[in-house]
Amino acid sequence: MRKVLVLGGTRFFGKRLVQKLLDHGDEVTVATRGETANSFGSKVHHLKVDRFDRGSMEKTFQDGEWDVVYDQICFSPDDAEDACEIFAGRVKRYVFTSTLSVYHFNEKAEKIEKDFDPYNYQLQSGRKEQFDYAEGKRLAEATFFQKATFPVVAPRPPVVFGLDDYTERLHYHVRKVINGEEIGVDQPDVKVSFVDSDDLANFLFWTGFQEFIGPINASASDQISLRAMMELIERATDKVALISSDGTNEERSPINFPVSYYQDVSTAEANGYYFKKLSEWFEPLIQSIVKQELK
């Protein structure tokens, strides 16, 4: 039986990850602030910790040792440095959930792992309030890969979608179409990709058993334009999407990317993992969200 620690893990794909670990028979400890209810009850050990406070981390994790630590709530270099020091000599494998956002927007649409090199990125210190989301994650990766004394892997997912997505980014678009409201999309023909929440949880679970280290893209291998996404929503709602691309609508889509922006996942495939294609799950998810919204 493996001992596994999940920092986060009480909602969305983190919750799915915990269930997969339990189904496997792992001894699971979930550490959170306690702001979201622990639906697993006595099936997991639940620790209350402030992930963003060094003293709280030291006090909470002063004794344990783990085969795998999954870190879902690291957003800054100081968060990462705390982990590097506190878990040194006490974890066999560390899985840090990073993001597609570490890649800069530019003319190169398809991102490969080496397009952002955390091993040679200049280190800075600071908490998440001092950086935007993307830079905080870049610096967290850089800190892990330059300072950790234990093996680290950093999956880089794009926007994650699922029926229980607390950010409701796909739900937002469905509601706008249902209500006949405009959606601000500057470049509706740019292509993007997403990942299914259960697929991402399964990938994270799988990653805990592997030996490779370093950053790894974690996305569906196919892409879709935002315009095509809206067409799928139109089909599911039988309503016309009102897309504003002239800048007159002040409220912009939460996935309003300026250029095509997606990942090459050949590294994951070379290691034996194949993500579900958008064509397999995206339209059924939209249909489920429409049903949910129309109840």
C-alpha cells in the first residue's frame, strides 16, 4: 500500500484523483484549508493546512513520509521552495500540477515542453500575490526543477472542463447562448484545446507510478476553434450564439485567447498515455451542461 499526500483534492479533478487513489487501495491524506467539505469522510486522513504559510506547512508535515505527493495548490516560487525544503528526504515522487499558461502567446500555436525551460529560468522569490497566474506557475516550476532534491514531474494541463467545474467557464458560454446574450470573443477562429477533468485525474494518477521527470503536456491531442465551440453549443441549445468580435462588448469570454494556443502531447504518448480526443467527449459534455442549465 502506497502512502499518498494530496495538497488540495476536495473539488473538481483533484477530487476525482483522490477517488482513483482510494480505488487503487492507497492510504490517502488530503490537506486543505478546510474551506471545501471533505466528501470522503473517514476514507482519507484529512489535515487542515494553510498551503501559503510556511509555518503552517512545517507544523502540519513535520513527521510524515510519502511515496507520492500531489500538489494541486502551488502558485508561486515561495510555495514551491517551502515544499522543496519541507519534503526533502521524505517523498519518493512529487507531482506538481502546472499549466499551459507557462507558455507565452506568440506565432507558434503548438507548444512543446521545451518552449518553456524551467531548468534555466531565472529564479525569483515571492508569494502568489506578487505575480500573475502564469508567471507564478513558471517560477514555481523553476524552483522545483532547480532546487528539489526529490524527483518532480510537472503536468501542464490547458483549460480543464467538466460538469462540476467550479470555475464554470464552459457553463458561462452555455448560459450566454441560452439567455440570448452577447459573448465577447476577439478572435473566434483561433484554435485551442482542452482536457476532460476525469482524463486529467486519470493522467495524474498514472503519473504517480511512472519514472520520468520534468514538465509534460497534458491535453487532448486535437483542437477546436472558439467559433466551432459556439456552434456545438448552438446545436445543443437550438439557439443562435451572439458573438461580438468588434470589441464593443466589454465582457469578454474567459477563454478569449488572442492567438491559437494548444499543446503537442507526444511526450505523454511516448511514455504510454493517450488523452481522450475532444471529438470523444466535448460535445457530450456540452449537451450535459445544457440539460443541467435548463432544469
